[in-house]
Amino acid sequence: MLHSGLDKLSALNEFICKVTRNLAGLTLIMMVFIVMLQIVCRYILNDSPAWTEEVARTMMVWTAFLVAPWAYREGLNVRIGFFADELPSRQRKFLNLVINFLICWILLVFLVESFGFWSRGLIIQANSLPIKVAWFYAILPVALTLLLFVSVELIASTLLLAADPTSDGRSTVLKDSEDL
């Protein structure tokens, strides 16, 4: 039962991570074009559109939040491993589990808070565009939910590996918990 549920969650996370990573790439490309437009307008036309800075900044934030689930799932976040690398394999796996539980707890707290943050944005008008800033903030609950899915997958994968060391690993991140 745990295997099939983890397989489904793993497949869902794989799909979501692929989509969000590609969306992050597109957002980054659009941000570069907007910044280039701003530079051309400022230095050639001597008149920069007011909206470009706000939109480019928002796209930078969206890019980071869109790529975060993929980076977390693949173990691509920055880590300081000199302490963990010296531990025996079993203790590294336990430490990895504890860290993923803490990350899950933090994500839950941030997710709950993000809804209030987003709703407060419904009463604030953007500086340069005729929209509410809540639409800039909308990435927070979405990305935190996706990160939570990844966190649950990592915890379940680590627990499955601990319970059945002969398991082939249901998650792409299991390889990291073995190496960690």
C-alpha cells in the first residue's frame, strides 16, 4: 500500500517538477526580455516604462519559487555537509529524516501564513499596474504546497528505505538519502 501511494506521489511530483521547472525557465526568459526592454527604453528612448521594474522583480521571485520544488526533490539546494558526511550511513539517514520532518513542519507553517499574506494583498494596488498585489503573491501558497508534496515524498521514501533496505527506492531523492 505504501509503495503504490508513494509511486503515485512520486509520479505526481515528477510531473509537477518538470512543469514548474519549465515554467521557471519561461519566466526567466520573459524577465530578461523585460529588463532588456527597460534598458533600451531608458538609455535609447530616455523614457523607461514604469511597470518593467515591478514586473521583472516579481518574475524573479516567481522563478525562484517555481524551481524550488524541483531543486528540493533533486537535492540541488545548497548544503553544508562536512558534519553529515562524517557520520555513519545509518546516522546520516536518520539526520536526513529529521531534517525533512523539520522542513515539512516549516513548510506547513509558511503555507498557513501565506494565505493571510495573499489575502492582505487583495486590498493593496500594485504601484505601476492596475492589479492587486495579491496576484504577485499568489506563487507563495502554490509553491509551498508543491514543496510540501515533495517533503512528504522524501519522508515517505526515507521511511520506506529504513523499513525495507532492499527496496529499489521509489523516489528520485532516495539516492540522496542513501548518499547523505
